Amino acid sequence: VDRPRLDDNSYLRMASAFHAFFVISTQLSPLPQPSSGIRTMKATSFCLCCFQTQTGVKFWLTADRDETGLDDVLQQVYAAYCDFCLKNPFYELEQVIRQNAKFDAALHAIVAKHNK
């Protein structure tokens, strides 16, 4: 389903709020070992998923509430990030990923494959 695209500030606000929930959830876990934080948050009309790498980089994905296989999609996105961003000698960690045609093409292919 095509939905209106959010502007960059809306994405930043959404990621900031989710990050706060993520950090709080790691501290509130009743388990003796540290929690991995919130991985999925479902609202009435959408689902927000998070994948945190070992280095602390978080990938976010929004989808329809009942969508399945999102963890696999996030794993594939991370693999593309490793291949096309981290292996790029001009990329700096925590830099916004802009104008990376190979990464963009990989993302489009991952989404197209998932939507089939």
C-alpha cells in the first residue's frame, strides 16, 4: 500500500522516541541479564521494527501491522549496509547514508523481493 512519505524531521522524531523506549526497556527488564531492548512495536495501523547491530547502529523499518518476515528484511538491510557502506573507504561511521546508488539499489531489491 502506498502511503504518504514522511519528511526527514518526522523520521528523526520517530527514531528519537523509539530510541528512548529502546533504552528504557533495556534498563527495566526483570531478567538478570541485560535486555536487548524493544525490537518491535505494533500500533493499530503499523509496525515499527528495530535491529541493533553489535556496534550499536540501529536500523528501523515501518510496515503494515500484520506484515511478517521483517527480521529477515532487517538482516538483509544490514548485510547491504556492510557491503556498500562500511566497505566504502569514504563512508564515515554514523554518517547519514546519502547518494549511495549501490546501497539504494540493494534496498529496493530487498523490498521488492519481500513484497512478492
